[in-house]
Amino acid sequence: MRTPALFYFEETANLPAQMTKSTAWPFVAPFFLFMIFLCGESYFPAQHYVLYPVKTVVVAAVLAWYWRWLPPLLVRAPIRSVAVGVAGVVLWIGLDPLLVHYDQPLVGRNPFQLYPAGAAWGLFGFRVAGAALCVPVMEELFWRGFLMRWLISEDFTSIPLGTYRPFSFWTTTALVATVHGPEWPLGLVVGMLYGAWFVRTKTLGDVMLAHGVTNLLLALYCLITNDWHFLSIAAPGPRHAG
């Protein structure tokens, strides 16, 4: 059975060759590298926390390499972007029991039950840093910096950031949802929120900040409530009482 990440990688591998032009690589290379890691990681779910630092460092290095070719990542509305990020985590957590239906009960992997305290804090720190700093930049560069504009024109850099066209907006939002597996309804709702904020602000920096705040707060929620299924590759387990 193919994982959502593997399915998405196979599908996007068929995109036209034009996307591999040098102007596209800074936007797409970190994302595709992340997805390759994610596909491989799905075969070793028990090693999720150990593999995550490797994935984070490599993807961050690729982002740093391409940084000079990226547009300025301006943040024009920091307070409102943080508010959008808070709204995102409230929607993600609040709608989970209403919209997400797993084929079987899932229990997340708690790093503090898997590793000694020192190692667990280090691995958790990498997980949070990757989710709050690396993932928002990498994903938003691809989804809204590249794909949302490329669906309007193959010469995507000629399309101003935040340009709204119904087909590109909703196709991008739908594809964002597909990579979240059974949590696709949450990806769809929060993807619409991020997309609307991107159209409103016309900047990647603001939507990256909102995305990062959502991921950071979700990680802290997992830590505080001891509910880890949002943060890690989940493994089948007995259903919790209550």
C-alpha cells in the first residue's frame, strides 16, 4: 500500500520538464528532497525521531544554498500573521475529532518514552525546529511561491506573489490536503486559511510566519497534553479509553 508521501511523489514526478528550469529549482528542490526523505522514512517509522534531524539539516542546507535566488521573504503584518497561525492550530486541533477518520486507532510516538531524557529533549528540539522553521519555508516556497503561480503561467516568476486565480488557488489547496494522508480535511481547511492570507498579504514571509506559528504551537500542544499523534508518524495501537 502506497503512503500518501509516496503517492504524491510519484504523481508530481510527471510534471512537465519546464518546472526544472533554473528559476524553479530554488522553490522546488527543497520540497522534493523533503518528500524523498519522507518516503524513505515511512519504511522506518520506529526511527522517525532519529531520522528527522538528518532530514532537517539536509533540507535546511539546500534552502541556504538557494537562498540568494529567492525573492525577499518580507513579513509585512507580523501580528496578524501570528494570529493566523494561532487560528490554524485551533482549527487543526479542534476539527480533528470531527473531520478525521482513521482506518484504525492511532497512537503517536512519545520521544520521552523511547529515549533517555537528554536524548529525548534533543530529538524533540530538532523535531520542533524542523516543523516550525524549516518546513514552513520549504512548503510555502513550493506550494504558493512556485505551484500557485506556475499553474497560472509556466513563466511563474512573471506572476506577482499572491495573485489569485480560482484554478491555481483551489488546485494548490487541494494538493496541499492530499499530502496529509487521513488528516487531509485539516490540510484542506488550514490550507485555505494560509492561501487566503497569502492572497491578502502578497508575501511569502507572512504565510511562512503563520505556518511556523501553527506548527510550533501544535508541537507544544503535543508536549503539554502528551498527545503525540499530531507530531509524529503514528503507529497502530489500542484505542484510548475516554
